[in-house]
Amino acid sequence: EVQLQASGGGLVQPGGSLRLSCALSGFRFDDYGIGWFRQAPGKEREGLAAISGSDGTIYYSESVKGRFTISSDDAKNTIYLQMNTLKPEDTGVYYCNLYDGEWRLGSGTLVTVSS
């Protein structure tokens, strides 16, 4: 069974950092793409970062470029999202999704940026 389990969310102050993890099971990362998306309150889901398992190509949205870093640990079959200089507008549920020709929704983890 294909599963993507996101974790690492929590409450952080503005300017702080968090690292999210996406544990993959039931498939290997090598042949697919993985993306991090955010669902902010009252807003549409937004794509933030993505990484290709086949060639390592990385994409960032303009809203997180320079602050967030996506990476993979092939041995652990896990994808990470390092988030620095967090802002209140980064608050939302963060999902890691699989791309195999279309996006498939994984689980989410809540990030709250507030003082």
C-alpha cells in the first residue's frame, strides 16, 4: 500500500525554524516526484516545493524560495522540508504528495507560526 506520512509540524514563533518529514512506504522514491503543499486557512492549496526522484530536479514557489529547502534521504525513503525564517502567513496544514503522472494526496501536519 502506498503511503506518505507527514510529521514535524507544531507551534513556532515568527523567525523560527521547523523541519517536516515525509515518510514514504509501499514504493521507492526513485521513480516518482514528491511535493510539499500548504493549505492555509481560507485559501486554496498551494504548491511550495517539489523534488524528482529520478534526476533530483527541485522546484520552489516564489513564496518560499530562499527560506525553505527540500531534500531526500534515499536510505530512509524520507523527504524533508527545512523551513527557516518562518512568517505568520506560513501557517497552515502541510501535505506531502506523490506525483506519478498526477498528484496524489498524502497526509498533512499542522504548522502554526505565531507569537
